[in-house]
Amino acid sequence: MQDWNYLNTNCFEVTIELGCVKYPKAEELPKYWQQNRRSLLQFMKQVHRGIHGFVLDATDGRGVLNATISVADINHPVTTYK
């Protein structure tokens, strides 16, 4: 699903796996949090990096539907929504 969403909807999804146990016991969750808290918070801060913003029509300021945005050396152009 992640690959399909990225290629077809411009949605970037991430699954973070912290161990081999698919469903850890509830009492183990605080340990996972303590061991990974700093890394997870730093990872979430990264959402503010990169290119972001709006593509607006210069005449009326409204969003431009299906404008193509591409970045050199990255073979994955994205399109805008209105």
C-alpha cells in the first residue's frame, strides 16, 4: 500500500517497526517508548524539511489543479490538488 500511495497519490506513508514482536504486551510499551522516544520525535520534526507550499494562480490567488512539480535528480514528479 505504501508504494502504491506514493506512486499514485503523492502520499508518503511510513511504517516503523521497532522489534520482531508484532503485538507487544501493553506493559512492554513504555520500554519501547523510552528506548526510541528521541529518535521518533526527531523523525517527526523532519516533516518540516524539504519543499512545501502552495501553487497559486497569479491572477486570482486560487489553487492550481494538476500543476506538475518536479525536482532535479528525483524521478517522481507530483501534481497539485485545487
